[in-house]
Amino acid sequence: MTSTTTDHLAAARALDATDPLAAFRTRFAGIDDGSSDIVAYLDGNSLGRPTRASLDRIGRFLVEGWGGRLIRGWDEEWMELPFTIGDALGANVLGAAPGQTFVGDSTTVTLYKLARAAADARPGRSEIVLDTDNFPTDRYVLDGIARERGLTLRWIEADTSAGVTPEQVEAVVGPQTALVVLSHVAYRSGYLADVPAITRIAHASGALVLWDLCHSAGSVPVDLDAWGVDLAAGCTYKYLNGGPGSPAFGYVRAGLQNTLAQPIQGWMGADDVFAMGPEYRPAAGIRRFISGTPPIVGMLAMQDTIAMIAECGMPAVRAKSVALTEFAITVAEDLLSPFGLTLASPRESERRGGHVTLNHPAMRQVTAALWQRDVIPDYRDPNGLRLGLSPLSTSFEETYRGVAAVRDALDELP
Ligand SMILES: Cc1ncc(COP(=O)(O)O)c(C=O)c1O
């Protein structure tokens, strides 16, 4: 028996009423404050919403920090900000002890710096393992590094509705593998990779591992130190609400840091920044992974989301994320299956991250029609509509309204 839309709306309202994180939603700008016409924002895995705390923080920074402290701000706070925010991220989001996380460049540049340093740290090994469905920037960066260093890319064929399994990694790694680079949560399907198992397999062959955490940081618990991860990088403008173009974070395991030489040798990563000596000598520790002047303005907003996560804890964030994706799938299967839609994300919640992908040949058109109606999911080729559900800011009712709007748009197709 199928449920009615009224049943789903009532279920959504009941879930919102008992949601322990419901109050966090009121801390975001543009929600229930009359400033926005958005009916359902389901793209928090591309660009998270701003928090009200960030509106204040950025305003205060312009007047008091930049305007008031001027150049003194560098000595007083900003020089250390890539590492103080990195440590806060490490403690509350990444499971990383202090001194291993930095914030600075884009995800693309951070991936490049870490992957090239890692490939160089395994001389005599000729291959980088990656998968066919990783985000384009990861594949392009590794292709460039392979050309620069005369290495071979060893591809794992990934299922676009699932992701890379430990067995697939086991089948390709060996004494020739320098580095394995994979995503924790697959950007297309939302598949959640088994990081500890894959990391162990890579290590058993003597390779280093670099994880892309763009779609997991702030939505799925991450335990980098306990999992024995070597290197990681991830976005801050998705579930961490850092704002458009906010800089990425990078993680380098403590024991590895001083053995790595990153390729963009800038003055800010030198051992004595203001000595301005004739040649580059890398700083000891995590500072060596910084290159030039860090983008301080871009680092402001993410601090407010890190503080919210510190307040509620990643297990609560994950519990809400699982509940949201479960609910989205239940409603989608009920309302959308008559249109021949298929679920292109794992059905089991233990293998699913914070977004759900629904496949249908008309999804490109449907997404465009929804944007016209202030319902905002996103679209990824070949046929996928992605529902990115942000645990701190998305409500169950918003999720229901989004899925119901997909049904209406499909119904109206010529
Ligand atoms: C898995 C993954 N890696 C990397 C990136 C982006 O890199 P950048 O922040 O340099 O644009 C994205 C962006 O959506 C992503 O989803």
C-alpha cells in the first residue's frame, strides 16, 4: 500500500518535532527570516548555507580585525589561523590530534601538494591507484602528477551507483604502488568507502593513502588518527558552511610530515618566514604544507559551523544525516517509483553518506524546472538528481517538500 503525500508530510513534521538538532536550523541565515524565497534547499553538499553567527563574525572582522588591527592582525592572530582552525577541525570533525591539519589553498591545490609529496616519498614505485568515478579534479590532478613524475595511473573501475570496495583495491595494489587516492563519500552516488579497511590494504603493500573528504567532513564521522590515514584533504564550503570558495583543509599524519617535500615551496612554509633567506628550507611539521599568504577572510565562516559541531558532536550529526537520507529514500520510492525512477545511492545506511542520488532520464530538465520554483537540488551526469541533506540546516519537512516537487515536475513533463 502506498502512503499519501499527507502521510509523508505528517511524518516529516513528527520527525522535525522530535529532532534533537532542530534548534540548529534556526541558527542559519535565510531560514524562516523572510529574507529568502527558497522552498527547499537540498544542495548543502555543493554549497552550505551561511550561519547567523558568521554574519556577525564577518562584520566584526571587517571593522575590528581588518579595520582595527590592520597589519598587526598577522602577528596577533592570522599567521596561526590556518593551524588553529585546522586543530579545531581535527578535534571536532576529523579525529585528528593537534598539529596535523591546516587550512589554506583550494581542495584542488591541496590535493596536488599532498599527492605529489606522497608520490615522491615512494621512489622506485611506479603507480598511483585511483578510480574512474572520483571527482574530476582528483583525476585531473593525478594525471598531471603522473606526467610530471613519469608514473602510471592504475584505474579501478567504479560502479557509479556505488563506489570502491576493499576487494577492488586489494586486486590492484602491490610493490609498484606509491599512492592510493580515493574519496570517502563518492560525489555521485554518496557511497561511503571503508576507509580503515582500504587504508590497511594499501599500507600492507607499502603504499601511502590520500583520502578526499569533501563529501564527508561535517556529515559523516571521520577518525583519521585511529584509522591510520596518511593524508587527507577536503572542502569547507559544503557541510562546514565556509562560504563560496572557502579554503580547503589538509591533513598529514604527524610521523610523515618531516619526510614529505611539498611542491609549492612558498615563503609562508619556510622554516623562518621573515628571515627571507636565499633559499627555501621547509618548516618542521605541518607549517611546511602552507605556501603563500593564507586567505583569512575565507576562513572566518567555517569556524561557526565547527563550533556548532563541537556543541552537538559528530555522532548526533551522523544520526540526523542517516535519518534524513532514510526519509528521503522512503518518500522518493513511494512518490517517484511510478515514474520509473531508480535509487543510485546505497540502500544500506552504513554504506551511505549525506546525500541521495535519484536517476531518471529526465533529471536534467527536472532540476532546471525545480530551480525555477526555488527548490534546489543539483544534477550530475548521466541522469542523477542529488539531494544533499545538511544535518544542521535541513529539516524533514524541507526534504519532503523537495521530493514532492520532484514528483510534480516529473508529472508535468511533456
Ligand atoms: C570530491 C570532490 N573533490 C574536490 C572538489 C573540489 O575542489 P575545489 O574546492 O578545488 O573546487 C569537489 C567539489 O565539489 C568534490 O566534490
